[in-house]
Amino acid sequence: MSPNQNPPARDANLPGAHLEEAHLRSILSNVPDAMVVIDSQCIILSFSSAAEKMFGYAESELIGENVSVLMPSPDRERHDGYINRYLRTGDRRIIGIGRVTTARRRDGSTFPIELSIGEAVTPEGHVFTGFIRDLTETQQTERRLQDLQTELAHMSRVSAMGTLASALAHELNQPLTAIASYMEGARDMLDSADAETIEMVREALDEAAAQAMRAGHIVRRLRDFISRGDTERRIESLHKLVTEANALALVGAGERGVQVRVSLDPSADRVLVDRIQVQQVLLNLIRNALEAMEDSSDRRLVISADAQPGGTVQVKVEDSGPGLDPKVAEHLFEPFFSTKDTGMGLGLSICRTIIEAQGGKIWATRSSMGGTAFHFTLIAATTDDLDED
């Protein structure tokens, strides 16, 4: 046979072909990660045993179905477009790149996964293989790491708060002592109501007011120092920020049976933000929602985003939990106010600081599902921002 000639196609009825098929079946049955093979039309060709356990489907139920059945919204609606764009442009946004995202079980619950996609070209066309690792399988290790991180963070906060309290006590002691002295002197002088005494009282009150202003300047200077922080805003995809934060928030959440729906306005995808800080806000709000729904029979979480007038994007995280007492809602974002027995009351306060530093605002309302909805705004990326980027 000439070196340039292709080898003859193997007859499917030959013993070797059956051997190869058996070998492939053996691999699919024993590979530890879930493996899903699809064609260029996103139709499932193969579904491994690990995938059956992970998603709750039998292979026979999914062969010939679109792979989007394994995805929550909005990836479910967008997946075919991802593949078509790659086949048309060769732009590798997903292929060959591992990423953290979410998947959907047969019962509708959502869980975090690590997804890697490989590609092969066959005589029949492109074939894509997805290797899927369920991140909840590592939740015991993750929880232990989280416990250690929480303990370390707690000790760091205690140390930082001790230093802060000491600095505040030192800085504020002098003006507060002076205010007390001036006010006591003014009170004593009021026993004599002559004009000269009244003038002295007026001077004492002026001095007390000046010291109060000084104390206020000290507090404001300290607040500015704490909140200044270097933030580097870049143009980011809100869809990517939400997807990653949602997946990370679900790690260690256990089998809570939470149904997560993500509904993001495609026209509001590009935002000008500090990625890490905004994801920290999303993580905090999503985890708060998951905790709020722990005792609820109906566990639904909806994350949405819409473009708003004035060049902003409004993001909303809402749950189907018990909701908030209106009296509690008034103090939610105040430092050291917490609805949790073991809470420090700093999470939502930090969220507000972060969002305001990004040029937005944050607030809470009653959810359409009866629980709580947290809203915050971000700055939408403009054409000028895109040019600069």
C-alpha cells in the first residue's frame, strides 16, 4: 500500500472491530471522571457509567439527545451557539480549556463541576469529549480547608480589631477628654449668670465643638484609609463572573437540592469592575441565600442581571427562603449587625463598601418567591472603555 494511501476502513463485523468496541466500553465503564461524547450538532453519542451516577440518567435515555439537557440556564440556551461559533471561527473559548461551571442533574438540582473539553476530527466530522469532575465530591476536604481558613480569618480579624481599637482609643482619648472637661466647666459656670461668665461658657462650648470636629476627622481619616484599597477595574464578562462565583458558592453546600436559575441580559454582559471584589460580593450573597433556605422545603435561587438607564447594570440574587423581618432589613448593611448567632455582622457591610467603591449601590427587598432579594448595581462598559481595553 502506498504511504500516501489511507488504510482501509475496518469492517464493523470483523472480530477486531468488536474488540475495539469492547475496549472502548471498558474505558467508559471505569474512567473515574464522568465522560460525555457529542458530535458537532451537540448530540450525545456516548455517556459513561460515572456520568450516569453523577447526573442520574441512564445512557440509553440520553443517546441522541442534545447535551444542553445537562446544563442550567443560561448555558442551556447558549451552548449550541458556542460550538457553532468555534466551528465557524476556530475561536477556542471553551475547547481545550478547563473551567469551573455548573451542571444540572435529572432532578433539576444544580451542582458545581470542573469541565475540560477535548476535540477529535473523524471522517464523520468533529467529535467533542467532555471530562467532568463533580466538585462536591471533595466537599469534606473543602470544608476542612474552609474551617481552617475561617479560623485563620477569625484570628486575623480579632488581631486587626484589637489593633484598630487600640489606635482609636489612643487617637480619640485626647479630644473626648477635652470635650468632657469643657462641658463640665461650662456646666459649673452656669451657676453664675453674669455676662462675663456667659461669654466664658460660650468659649468653652466652642472649644468642645472644635474637639468634637477633631474626633470626627480622626474617624473619617481612618475610614478613608480602610476603604481606599487599590482597585484595578477592568472590562469583565458578567456571565463569567456569575458562573464562577455560583459554582464556587455551591462547593461544600452539600446535597441541599437547590434549584439555581441564572438569567442574564446578554446586552448587559460587559461591566467595568474589579473582578475579585465583585465575585466576593456574589459569593457572600449566594452563600447567604443558601443558608437562608436550609430549613425550607422549596429551595430556589435566581441570579439575574439587566441593563439600567444611566449606563449601569443591576444584578439581583434572590431566594425562596423565609425572608427578612422589616425591622431587620433596616440595619442589614450596618457593621456588626448580624442575623446569625455566630455572625460577626461584617459580611454585608463589606459588600456595601466594595460595591460603593465600584461606583454602585446595594440594597435588599422582598423576593418574588417570598424570600429575600439583594440588588446591586455595576458600571456598564462603554464603547470608549472597550477601545481602551
